[in-house]
Amino acid sequence: MMELPLVSLPDPLMATRKAPAKKAATKKAAAKKAAKRTLDDVKDVTHAKPRRASKADSLPVAHIPEHLLLGPGDYPERKSYFDYDDSQKAGSVGGKRVHMVMPRSVTLHDYRRREDGLRHHRAMVTIPPKLRENIAKLFGFDDSEGAGSEVALTTAMVALADYAAASLIQDKTLLIVSSPEDEHAEDRKAARVAVRNLGMSKNGKIY
């Protein structure tokens, strides 16, 4: 009778002993991965900026009251758009001589039409360099370049016009505006036409 070679089989007890160790390692790795994923989730939640609920999200445009489409200073009972306090003398702020203080929170309303959502009550305005310079000086800067982004030029200009208009009405004062005398009127006109024609030839438009 032919004898077959004996093949050593794995000890069932040994296999049973090794399995828990391998299983434990797998559980440990999974737990570590899960913990890492949880920390990432927490980080995302912590740094996420919550979105503020707004009534405008569900408010039909057709039902928006008219006064909400205007600025808070546009109400009929008001004398001016902005609020003003001119009870103090000019002083120093941050080492600069200032005649006007206007925080960044002072802004113009974003006027939009109910029909199409487009902006209105806007105008293309020419702001002379002298006006820029004077407004910059009100805030303690030598020139408009020095003011840079520190001065909201358009808002300041509107505020000054609003203040002047309200003051003239309140004080019942007559303000007469006239153009400065120009000794070079003809030369200035010729220069303006020449530059305008150059703009037309290069850009096809003058704006």
C-alpha cells in the first residue's frame, strides 16, 4: 500500500488566535479614519459662514412696499438724505486736520427698478480735479491721490450737496453759482475738440 506524504495543516487554535489581532487592527484603522473624517467635518462646520435668512428670499417683488425700494433718507418728512452734526469746530483725527468725518458705514442706497431689477437714479457725472482736491482736504489729505481708497469720493460729494441744499433751504439763503472767468476760452475749446476727435478716431466714440 502506497504511503502519502503527510502535509502539515494549520492549527485551528493558532488561526483562531491570530484572527482577532488582524480584526482588531482593521477596526483600529477604520476608527482612526472615521475620527479623521469627523474632525474634517467639524472643521468645515466651524469655518463655514452661516447664511443669514432674508425675507427677500421669499418676498415677491410685486408685493414689496414702495418705501423699501427707496433709501432710509428718502422719506418725505426728512429734510435731508443723510443726518448731519455741524455743532463742532474742525479738529484733528489721526494727526490730520479734518473738516468732515464720514464712517465707512455711510453709503448710498442701491436703487433698482421693480420692473426689471436694473439700477436707476444714476448719472454720469464729471468730477473736476479741484473738487476732488477740496473733498480730500476735508478729510485731512493734501490731494485726491493721497486720499486714495480712504475716501468714498462719490458718497462724500453727494453728502456735501445734500448738506448744502438742506442748509440753504433751512437758512433761506440764496446761492448764486457762476463760471470762473476764462482768459483762454477759445484755446481751451480748440484743445477739447482736438482731444475729442482723437478719441473718436481711436475708439469710435468719445466716452
